[in-house]
Amino acid sequence: MAREFSRLAGRYDRRAVIQKRMAHQIMQTLTEQEVEAREIVEVGCGTGYLTQLLRDRFPDARLTVIDLSDKMVHFARQNVAEVKPDTSDIRFIVADAEAVEWEKERYDLIVSNATIQWFNQPRKTIATLVDALREEGFFLASTFGPDTWQELRKLYYEELREDGDLMAEWDFDCARSIPDWKQILLDAGITHPQSAVCWQRKEYQDCREFLGTVQYLGGAFVFGQDRFWELREPAVIRLMERYDRAYRQNGGVYATYQLVRLFGWKRDGLEREYCVDRV
């Protein structure tokens, strides 16, 4: 996975429109929850888009940002330095967050944008991250809900899977449910874990552009990490043609994304209000 993201790092920002929206939703939640932080961890910093937003929101904080792709971290360091050349307030780490031994009860805020779905051991990893939070620390992660790419899923199951071709290996049901994620947070030590959900349609020129974007943003998450797909495969060509006919909008096609935020305070025992995006 690190190799794949490193290969795509230079072109990632141009494709990551949805991830940038998710980053701003994260900042919205931090404002609504009145989170203050001096020590922050960002898990899966990518090219540093959320890193810079956090830096602006918490100008006196120290940030520890981590990504398993060395090229992603390189671009993150470069991008934040363009805004503020002195990056001594940020510690950049190239590592797998699931393998790091985090110092316990050190951080005020742990945040992650569109990353936790990649965890091989989400229960263990999130529990370890929550252990690294101070009492009254805040955990916030965004991810994709099971309604993401519902058009592609519908078309696949209803029209293509019956063909019995190689695309039977595609897995559209690997996204965890929101209740499952909230239970993971609760078990990890987050008191009253909450969720905020919204659905957004993203328009593309055609299905080929849509699938190309999926590929650039790590499409193995859905299509199986051991077998990626090629746009030239006959089965995929048939899929694209049917998609282009079925989901037209404004001269192009659309795809639905279910954007989920999961958050809560560490064992503070208080009921806190939260906002759920309206559809």
C-alpha cells in the first residue's frame, strides 16, 4: 500500500476533491465541539491539506503527522512550508501508524482524514491511539460509509456479477457500518462516541474518469488489495458503458459518497451536543 500511494503522490491532490471536503468537515466538527489542543497527532497526513488547516486552527500547537508513504510526507512537508517556511512546530514521521508505539496520555487531539478504513487491525489500532490521548482528549476520524459508490455497487450486483467473470472478486461490502465504528470507539475508551454523516454527489465527465479517480485515490480498498483492475478489461468496459447510460447528470455522470465523521471525548463522562449534516 505504501508503494502504491508513493507512486500516486504527485497527482493525488488533483483528484482528492472529496477528501478535501472531508478535511473541512473535520474542522467544522472541531469548532462545534470547541476543541482546544496543544499536542496533536494527525494519522495519514497525505499531502498535508488537513495538516495546514490544523496549523491555522491551532497556531500554538505542536503537530505530529504520520503517513506510511515517504513521498506523501515529502509533499506534506513541502506544502506546509510554502505557507509558513518554519516547520519546527511539526514532527513528520514516515511509518505505519498501526506499528507505532505511541506515548500514553500525551496528546490532546488525535485526528485522521479518510484513513481508518485502511487499518488492518482497526480495533487494536484505535485503542492504541485512544490510549495516547490525555484525559479529556478528543478523537476524530473521517471515513467512507457503506453507501459510497452505491450506483457502481447496484450496477455491478444487478447486471454484471451474474456473468461470472473475474469481477466477481470485487468487494463492495467491505466498508464498516457506522454502528460498528462507534462500538470500536466505545471499546477503545471514547465516552459517548458520536457520528456525523452526509451524502454528496460528485460529477465526472464519464465513468472512465470516475474509475480513474478511484484508482488514483487507492481503489484497492474496494476492489481487493491483491488484485487491482485495469480499465481495458472487457468486463470493466461493459460496466463503464452501462454506467454512462444509467447515471447521467449535467452532461456527465455522478457518483455518491457517504462521508462519515466519528468522534468523541476520552472518558469525560459528559453528554456533549453534536451536529449531524443535513442531507
